[in-house]
Amino acid sequence: MSKQYDIVIAGGGVIGASCAYQLSKRGNLKIALIDAKRPGNASRASAGGLWAIGESVGLGCGVIFFRMTSAKNRREAAGAAVSVDATTPHILPKSFFDFALASNDLYPALSQELISKHGMDFKFEETGLKFVIYDEEDQLYAEHIAAQIPHLSSQVRWLDQAQLRESEPYISHSAQGALEFLCDHQLNPFRLTDAYTEGARQNGVDMYFNVNVTGVKRQGSRVTGVHTAEAGEFSCQTLINAGGSWANELCQWATDTSIPVSPVKGQIVLSEKMPKLLRGCITTSDCYIAQKDNGEILIGSTTEDKGYDVSTTYPEIQGLVQGAIRCLPELKNINIKRCWAGLRPGTPDELPILGPVDGVEGYLNACGHFRTGILTSAITGVLLDKLVHHETLPLDITPFLASRFSQQVVRHADEPSYA
Ligand SMILES: Cc1cc2nc3c(=O)[nH]c(=O)nc-3n(C[C@H](O)[C@H](O)[C@H](O)COP(=O)(O)OP(=O)(O)OC[C@H]3O[C@@H](n4cnc5c(N)ncnc54)[C@H](O)[C@@H]3O)c2cc1C
């Protein structure tokens, strides 16, 4: 017999978990969260950076992505529909800044809420993010970024060499300075997903883990539920697709249309616990480095077009470690605790895919969060809750609708851009 729910959420990574948590807070809906725990789940692989400005201006994994690979490879890796200039930052459109910054603003209160109401601490830390400048090319790159975001100047600070050394004493003497983003912080991504999930569970959401959605039930143009391999049939009023890199399969079953979500592999190295070497998060033209609240140092991340492969590979790990030691020479003494790889749910324009699909009822997308799904999970949960309840949204999601692909809109052409 079919299990009856108001909402079924397919995918229990950080996005599905955030949707489950926000929807469960009202207490008016019967909700099921179904997750298959597939290898490569991005939320378990993430660095936990809340780099709202850094990621919007193409730093984070973007530096490696756009400066160290050829233009052809870059386009293929992301499936991007446009050519980009490798010497200038890859700055995302205004709609993404608004989305990322709105989500970032939610974290201090969300952290308090999940601790006080659910006893879950995702270790939110106010760290800032520094782009370390080694040479003239880095300097020009940083200047270009700063010039594109004058409206965020209160969140941007230039550090000369002496100021950088005072702020981060362990950084290499070869660093000439840094561009710092003051509102870009970090958290523990494992704990964030756990916190949303546990909060949702305490609010009454039913969890179905190690369960695969294998098909979608429909009546005419309405989605009415899902089939699963391990837990039978589910009926629902609304299906939320939070399937990460596997979201296209769910979308096809639900709507007979495709969404261009594809896996973009990222590898990470994690050290054993170290004494405090970093006060803030660091990004360079080679890698990013973040010391987590427990002392472990995380070095990321590659950006690779390898399908669903989640192997860890020597040349890529070596490249990350060399880049990290160049920045923080003390790291040559670290013991590596483990390395891993995960699959970012990439889209051609690097924007998420949110909301309804034309002509289909009872179905909402919450996918395609690429390299910022930890950061943007907070606002995504809020948006999906409001979409389900047909309430006014805190920001315009038109740029994130799946229909932008069927309309073959050229990337960002019809919306304001900072680039
Ligand atoms: C190396 C790396 C570093 C990153 N660093 C950062 C960072 O610093 N900051 C940041 O904001 N973001 C970062 N990201 C990106 C972020 O991790 C992702 O955007 C985010 O985790 C996506 O979450 P998700 O829930 O959409 O996908 P996932 O976490 O992949 O979850 C999707 C889930 O759906 C399940 N699923 C799919 N299909 C089905 C089905 N048919 N039935 C049942 N279950 C199904 C899968 O098993 C999976 O568990 C990073 C990613 C990687 C890989």
C-alpha cells in the first residue's frame, strides 16, 4: 500500500535536508525525506566554505578552474555555453550575488536556532576569506575583482604584506598581500547536513535512508508520488527534486523534460589536527585552505569532468598539497588524515535550478547548486517552503527556473551583471 505524504523530498544531501527542516517548522505537513546515500554525495565532500563574495567572483575552486586549465577544458568541465577570459575573474550575475548574500545572512541566526531548539551545532565560525597575492598577475586579478563589486566595498579589505603577516603569521614570506572578503565565513558541512536532518526529524519528518527513488507516479500533468526500490510506493501532493548530481533522472521521470545537471568532481585533502595555523580561510591561485574548528586543515579542491568517478588520484592531490605548502610552509609537516572526492551538481551557467516546471503540477526543483550548495542551502530551504505554501518569495527566482534552458537563453544575457 502507498505511504501517504504531503511532501516527498528525493535526495537527502544538504539541500534536501534544508528543505525538510524549513518545511517541517510549520508543523502542518506530513513530509518524507528519501535518500539513497550514493557515493559522491557532494554534501559529505564539501569544504564548508560560506564564501558568498569569494564564490560569486570566481574564487574558491574557481581560481583553479578558470586560471589553471585551458579555456576549452574549462568550457567542457562545466558544460559552459560561453567562452571566458582566463586572465580575468569569472564573476557571476547579480541574481547569484543576491542569492548567495541572502543565504549568508541567515547563518548566524540559523546556527543559534539549531543549537537552542535541536541541540545541533554546525560550528559556524566568522573567519573571513583572504585571496593571497603572490605576484603581479594575482594583483591584477584581485584589482579586477574589487573593481567589479564597488557596492560591496564595506565587505572588502586590502592587506599589504605587513598586514597579511600580522593577520596570518604562518603564511609564506613570498605572499605580497591579500584581498579579504570580510563576510565570507565557514562551518562544518557534515554537521550542517546532520543539523538540518536532525531538526527535521525532531519536527516529525519521516526519514528513509538507503532508499532509491526508482520512478515517479503521475496522473496527467500532475506528479502524485514516487516508486522506490526498498520502501515501496509513496503518494504526495508535491515532490521536491533535491537529487544533487543525479537530479536530471528524477526530473525526467517527473516532467518528461531534462535539466542540464551534471557531476563536477572535486578532490580534497584533510590533515590531522594541528595547532592553530590559520585565523581565516585562505584562497590562492593554486588551492584553498581552511582550518576547521577542531584543528584539522582542509585543502581543496580540484574541478574535474570525470562523470560519476569518485577516485582520489595522485597528480591532483599532489597539486593541491604543493599549492598549500607554497602558501603555508608549515604544512610540510602535516599528517594527512584522509583524501576524498565528491560530485558537485554543476549547471552550464553555474546557477541553481529552483522552482516549478512549466506545465507540471506537484513538482519543484531544488538542485544544481554546483560549488555553493552549503552556502546557499539556507536560502534554498526558505524558498522551497514558501513555494510550497504559495507565499511571496524573499527574492526573485526567475533566473533560476528550469525554463531558462528550454528558452535557450544565452548565459546571463537578459539580466544585470557585475562583470
Ligand atoms: C570537493 C567539494 C568541495 C565543496 N566545497 C563547498 C564549499 O566550500 N562551500 C559550498 O557552499 N559548497 C561547496 N561544495 C558544493 C556543495 O557541496 C554542493 O553544492 C552541495 O552539497 C549540493 O547538495 P545537494 O544536496 O544538492 O547534493 P548531494 O549532497 O550530492 O545530495 C544529493 C543526494 O540525493 C540522493 N539521490 C539522488 N538521486 C536519488 C534517488 N533517485 N533516490 C534517492 N536518493 C537520491 C543522493 O544519494 C545524494 O545523497 C563543494 C563540493 C565538493 C564536491
